[in-house]
Amino acid sequence: MNITILKEIIREQKQLFVDSKPGIKRDVDIKHCLTSKQIIVISGIRRCGKSTLMRQISEKYNDFNYVNFDDERLINFSVENFDDLMTVFQQFSNSKIIFADEIQNVGSWERVVRRIHDQGYKIYLTGSNAKMLSNDLGTHLTGRYKKIELFPFSFKEFLLFNNIKTNKITTKIKSVIVNAFDQYLSDGGMPEFLKYNDVEFLSRTYEDILYRDIISRHNIKRVKDFKFLSHYLFSNFTGDFNYNKLKNSLKFKSATTVKEYISYLEKSYLGFELLKFDFSLKRQYNAEKKFFVIDNGMRNNITFNFSKNYGKLLENLVFLELKRRYEDLYFFRNNQGETDFVAVDKIKNKIDLIQVCYDINIDNRNREIKGLIEAMKTLEISIGYILTMNRFETIKIDNYKIKIIPTWRWLLYK
């Protein structure tokens, strides 16, 4: 690559990066990023704010180097060009801080990043492909990196974006928060959509991810089948599925292909499988699974609905928050009942059981409580939670306690 052209691209990219607004503060421990000697890897779906988070971190430094590999002018950039890139950085700055956006666009990048890090550089990376980054990092950067998964805005970030204060919740503020939660439930948390209210942004982002991050990257030949599967899963989010049933109902030739296609959706952060909790890994793998999507607003924009599916939207919203808070998630089911989420915190050696119900009423109350109690008995846990739209209640049954909490309040307090 011509070093003169590269120099001009880097100069222009950094100026655009510096001139960009830092946005609202994300719920990320920036202080730890600054003090850590490890490579910081920020991964997440396209357009969720990874570059903005890097911009916020960059404000803590007097000087730094920056490159964005999601630039069509760098489409032919390869590992052989990294030495030229480092030369350009050194011509512009004496700083040993490097910010690199969308690093996964450069093949075999991990070896070079390791070498640069070993030379004493502090490196921040972003990427839009979860599994590929994990595989690369685990193989070549073991013990050298800290990974941050960034999602669309949480509810706390959504309120901050809308300048709604939550430090003191009066009756008036509560009303504002509840109204904001209704909007968040339907619109989701993609920052650019919330900023410009451009509904086409969500469908464009979805299509970009399908074609650029999945179909093109994995050389998918049966494009129509893949897109149909993705649309089916988005339409039937939070519902049960298994690979063989999807193969038969969608007329795929192989359940292995279905499994592979779903893994691509996970790698790009468009959606997530949720496994059934089981002490046997074999039974867990063979059991029914559930599928959740990255953003309620995106889901509502790309699917046709006769109704709003508020119950499913609430369950999906809670799932995303649990992904932010916990390392491992499952759902619980046996012959006696079901609980929506088993959330495992390995660091604290703790399990939380969470049921999600849009409205507790005479028709579903016994079923929801019974399913939660069954999980509590099986896993020997004394406290469980039911998250609803607006109900407060505490239920005691034998030695078990169930706290019923409005979801908006649970989202604000960990």
C-alpha cells in the first residue's frame, strides 16, 4: 500500500475521530481500562457505540494514534502493511497509545497486535464479530487482553440519553421514567436510531450485517434460505426451537446447516441462543433452545406484527440486561414448570432465578409462581424474582420468598 496515501487516510481518520462528539457516558469501567496493561477489546453489534466508547476513553489521553479498518480505502490493507502503519503513527506522534476500529477486517491481525503490544504499546480494539474475536484472542493473545461486550443502550443509558435523572425518584419523576420505559420497550436502544428517529436505519443496519458480516464473510451460497431463517427467528423471538424442527419446517436439507447459520447470527451479535439448564451437558445440548434478539426496536422494524407482543418484548429486554450483568444464562424447565432465566454469577458463586410476566393476573399467577418455586427447589435457592410492568409484591411459600418487582425499577438497581 502506498505509504503517502496511507498517511493521508490516517490523518483524515484521526481528525474525524477527534471532532466526533463523545456522546453519553456508557456503563463501562473506563478507569480499569486505563490502568490495565492488557489489550482492551470492545466487541458488539455494528452501530451500538463501540467507536463512541473509544472516543470517550481517548479523552483521558493527551495524545494517541487512531485507525479505522472499516474504511473502503483500506479494503486491501493486510498484515504486511502494519509496519507502514506504525511508521505513519510514529511520524505523527510519540504516543504509544493505539485505537483501532473494526480490527477483524484485517486477516491474521492478532499476531501483529501481539507483537506491537509486546513492544510496549497500549492498544484498544473494536470488532463486530464475537466468536471470531474470541477464537483469535484465545489462540494468540491468552492472558494479554480484557474483553468488553458492548450492547445497545441499557435503560439507565437510555434515560441518560434523554436527560432523565434517577438519583431521586419522586412521584413526578417516576411517571416520567415509566413513560420512558414504555418507549424503550418498543424502540430499543440503538443510539443512532434514538438520536435521529430514522426507522430505516434499523433495517439498513440489519441488512448490512447480514450481507457484510455474514453472507460475504462466510461465503453463504443459499442467501434466500439464510435470510428466511434469520427473519423467522426474529419473528418468533423468545420461542422454543431445535435444529431438526427448523430444518423440517423451513425445508432445509441439513440440521447442521441450520445450526451453522444460527451460529453466524450469534457471531455478528444479531441474536443469541439460550440453552436449557441441565446438569448433563449432553441433555442440555439436545434439549429445546430459545432465541433472543439484540434489540427490540430492530426486531419490530424488520418483522410484520399484528400486535405488539409486549410480553415477548419484555422478556427479550430482560434477557439483554442479564447478558450485561451475568456470565452464563439458561432457562429452567421440567415436568412441573418453567422459569425464564437462570442467571449464573461465577465470580460471586451465585445464581439468580428470574421469571418475566408482563401482567400477573388470576389466569397466570399460579403458573408463574409454580414454575419459579420448582426451579428454586431444584437448585436449592431461597429467593426468586418475578419481573412485571408495574406490580410490587412479596410472596412467602414455606421457606421460599418471591419478590415481584416492576422491570423498570429492576433495570435501574443492580
